[in-house]
Amino acid sequence: MSLYNNVSESLSRQGTIGATISGTTSITGAISSKAASMMGGGELAQAVTNIGGAMATNVVRNAINQHIPIEAHRALNVGGGVVGDLMRGDVNAAGLRVLDSGLLNDFLPGMSGIASQIKYWGRPTPLFGGITPTEARQIYQTMRNARLSKKNLFLIEVSSALMGDWISQWFNLFATELDYTPLTISADKRKVGGAVLDFPQSSEPVELRVTTMDDQYGTIKRWYEQHHAATISQDGTTGTPSQYAIQFKIVHSFITRQSTPAEAYESIGWFRPSNLEISLSRRDDAMQEIQMVFSQLDTFIKL
């Protein structure tokens, strides 16, 4: 394997012409060292033999230049590099070496340009975080084809046995923000030796926060007050869920039921009124916003 590696390295790095001259230099160098020792090994003997070795190398170089046209040197060196790549088993490097040399331009015009493009698209670069432009393009195309969900696109549908579903259009039109945590699990942590074990206990009820505007007649505020009174009346009695339960349907990424596909993400749950927050200020000439909080009725009902 030593001879194989030496030949491969020489052909790959120096090319055929360089390898020939390098080999000649090695041979003449060995002969010069032997001749210098035969002449006594002094500095004069070493200098004379070095001159002889250099002359021999120049004779080889001149002979190559005389019998091989200068334009053929590149082809021979490319061939030597290709042989070296193939001896190492690197077929891709051999192909790129031939394309990049421009030797195929006479047969296929523009091949050197293709080679430079191949090198660019297949070479990792810090500009793309250490990946190749080809991989960066694939990531871009994947992100482009994936239609990301937008937080300002959502549909709210509200209905109740008390007042029907006519309020849905007002919620969907006036709502500016909606916050909720659809899934929450409470659990206990118990120590066992040096480890900690997790023991899930139950799912927690959802709190739905809706920030919305209202018209000057207080349509949404009145609607909330009606459901609040059905839950807890002023005389202290409580109503039944069949009277005050409110169903919310929240569709993500779509704003109308007609444009919503069947596979759209949708949350459905039953809630009751929890609290209503109103903020008024004479310092701001802005639209009034109210915040309504709804609490989930029963966690075993699918949200």
C-alpha cells in the first residue's frame, strides 16, 4: 500500500509532468549523493554532484518541453490527477477535475462553466451556515411550500341555548385578541431514592380570554351580562349549565366558515362567564376594548 499511496499522491498533487520531473529529481539526487561519497564527501564534491544533478533535471525538463507541446501539459497533468483520484476511489473528484479543466469545451461548449456551477452548488459555505447552496435551496423550497399559520387569522363561532348564535358575527368582526391554553396537565413529583418520578393527576380547566371591541350600544357587553345573570342571579341562586353554557369554536388560520377546509385545526369547548373587564380613559381617543374571561365547564367534555 505504500507504493500505491505514493504514486496516487504524486499523480494527484503534481500531475503527470510534475510527477515525472519529481521522479527524475529523486533519481539524480540519489546518484549525486553516491557520487559525492565516492569523491571523498567534501563540500567541493557535494557542490559538483549537486550541479550535475540539477543539469540532469534540466535535461529531462527540456526534453519534455521539446517533445510535448506546452498546451498538452495541462491535459497530461489533468490526466494524472484523474488517475490519482480514481486510485483513491474518489470518482466525483475525478469528474469535477475533468470538467473544471476545460478540456471538454471543444466537444461540449460551456462545460467549464457547468463545472464552476457544480462546485458552487455542492460546496459548503459559511454564508449558508456551513451547508451547501443546494441544501439551502431545498430548505427554502420546503418553507415556501409550507403555508405557515398566521396569528391574525382566526374564526370565532359562539352559540348558547340562552341567546342562540347570532352573536358569532359580532365576535368574529370585533375580536382583536384571543388567548387560551387548551391543554394543561397537573402532576405530582415524588422522590424515590436519588430519582424523581412523575405522577400525572388531572387535566386543568381552560381559561379563555377574549379581547374585543364593541358597538356604541354595548351589544357584546349586554350579551355577556345576560349569561352572567343566568349563571349567578342577583338573588343568590345559581342557574344550570343548560341555561348559561356557551359553546366556543375557534378555527385557526381561516376567517370564514366557507374558506375553512375539513382538516383545519379547530378547538371546541363549553364555557361559562367568569369575569368582564372594562377600561375607559379620557386621555386616549381610541376604540374601547373589553376583556372577557370564560372558564371551561367540565374537563371531561372534549375541548
